[in-house]
Amino acid sequence: MGYSGHQHSANLAYHSASYVQQYLKDCYSKIELPDAERKSYDTCYRFMYFIEYGDRYYRHAEMADAELKPILLFYGMIQLLKACLITIDPNYPGDTHVLAHGVTSRKRKKRQYAFLQDEVKGQKNGLFEYFSRKMFHVKQVEGEKYRMEDLLSLIPEIGPLFEKLNAKRTNYHMTPISTNTFTVHSNILDSLNMTVERLESYLHQQGLGSVKILGQHRDFITLKVHREPKLELQKRPFLYGTGGVHLPAERAQYNSITEVMVHYLVLYNLSMICRYETEWWGDLFHTQESSDLPFILQFLEVTSKKIPKLLYTFLDQRGT
């Protein structure tokens, strides 16, 4: 899946009220909401404004200094998430609980603070819990902590930076050899401390029952995906990025958190840091002593293209 540039031109249909009203009516009819037509009229302009403001934030982020990007990208993402949620719940936001961000960051220690080791915590209510459940059917554990390094390791495009700066392998690329057959380097077995048979049963436990390992030949394992490969490969624990599909290198990465959730949590933390930890943030950019900076810059570059792509893909699939 490529992520070259924003999808603005492809999404101009969402700037037409007549199209959006029909689109929302189709979304609501599909989930059998009563009075789909009236609801689609009620929500049409709200949906369009979320799209318009989301696009605007992303456009401004493209032109902004890196120091300001996290705030613009975070609020751009929030607007597009709200548009996605309206396709599922025409009454969104139904109450004030879902308006909060739904995440907290900890107070920073001034000495030896390292972004990659920092954590954020999910809350019982708020946008994070709501969109995770409504859009991705992932239920949050209240108070669960998420470490920045663990989150960034789930973004395949950041993998090369982990290898270069931290000598850490975060994923293994799945090379397609036919429509639904792939090879992956057998080093993954050492990373996960598994045999071929154990890896297959482990993938089945992760909800990938249609994946079969055909065998191991020299340095590679051959995998077959039996069901519709495109849909199956978009499921976690697979990771997908500009280079194709990847399998995580560590067991801790085999979880249900989706990439949209990852970007939301990291952007939330960065937007809080650049607003409230100005001295640390300023030092980060001016002294360039910390290895945090390359990770943050790489993440901002990836998220500015990838999140609009992922969320517009979600919207397009809702209407088909």
C-alpha cells in the first residue's frame, strides 16, 4: 500500500452535500439504523465540516515548522476521526464523556527524560476509547499504559531507524511470491523464540486462522493466506506500510492495537510535550543531542501522509 502524498483530490466528493447525504444514507442503511434518510440530512454538514477542517489542519502542517507539526497533525487527525465516527453513530457526540481525548500523559522528569521511554495512559472514557471500540472493535483496558518505543515499533516505516540507531529489529518483511503466498526470513523464529510449527499455531491464536506455513527452505519460511488475502493482511498482528506487509519481530508486538490507535497516542503525547514542555522541546531541536529527535521527525513525516490515507480508506470502505 503506497502513501505518497495526501488524498485531497481523491476525496473531493466529500465536499459535495448531495454526494455526502447519499453516502451517509448508505452507511446508515447498511447498519440498519431506522430513518437513515432523515439522519443523513441531519449529519451531512457536520460530516463535511469535519472533513474540511481535517484537510485544512493537514495542509497547514505541511507548511509548518517541525516544532509546531504535532499540534496541527493531532487536531487534523481528530477531525477526520470524527467524520469516521459519524458514519457509524449519527448522534456522535452523544454525551460529553466522548469529547475528552481519553488519554493522559505523565508529568515529565526534567533530568534524563527520554521520549522513547515515556508513557501515556488510556482512560475509561473519551475519544480514544470510543473510536477504538466503534471503528476497530478493540476494547480498552482502563489505565493501560503505552510506551512510545513500543508504539513506534508497530509502524513499519520507522523500522529502519530502529535498526540503525538502536540495533533493534522491529519487523520482518513478507515478500509476495504469488497472490496469496509469501516468504519471510527465518530469523523471525529466533526473534520470537519459536519453531515453525509453534509460529503457525501462534498466528492462529492471534486470529489468523487462515494462515498456513508451507515449509522452511534455507533462510526463508513460506506462508500461505487462504482467505481473501487483501482483507486478511490488513488484520493485526500484521503490520502494513509503504513497503508492503510485515510480521512483528517481538512477541509483545502481537496485540490488537491498530495503527490508527498508535498514531493517536503518539501524536497526543507529542502535542502535549510541545505545548507544555517548551524548554525540553526547544532543546531537542536546537542541541540535537538526543536520539529521540530522528524518531520524532520520522514519525511526523510518516503520520502526515499515512493517517489521512488510512482514515479516508476507512470512509471509502464504509460507503461501498
